[in-house]
Amino acid sequence: MNLNDDMVLMLDYYDKEIVRMICNKYGYTQKEALRKFLASETYRMLRTPRLAMWDFSPVGVFDMWESEQITGNPRNSLYIRRD
């Protein structure tokens, strides 16, 4: 997938914010946190323009990532389910 400049900037912003949150909550190094985030389904969803995930705050995307780590599916996040 070719990413346009706006998408690259958006991903950079989310990467930095979410990695910071992962490090703060779980004590991972930045490298470990980035590796875990980039390998996730949540990140694949974030890279998919048609899903418009930039409508979610970094906190929402972090919650999706965390839900994925706990349940195996980022779609179990309250930010998506809206329960």
C-alpha cells in the first residue's frame, strides 16, 4: 500500500503517542513497544484508509490495541463496540 504524505504524518503521530502510552503503562522500552504495536491488527487497521481510524483519538486506538492484547481482537474495544 502506498501511503500519501498526510497518512505518513498521521501514522507518525499515532505511533509516537501510542508507543508512549504502551511504555508508560507496561514498562516496555520504546523499541519493544513499537515492535508490539507495529505487529498488531490494530496497526493494520490504522493503516487502512477506508477505516478512517484517525477519527479516533490516540487513547481510543490504544484501547483497541490493549483489547487486542487481552482478547485477541481489537474490535472488542469499547471505542468500536460503543456499548
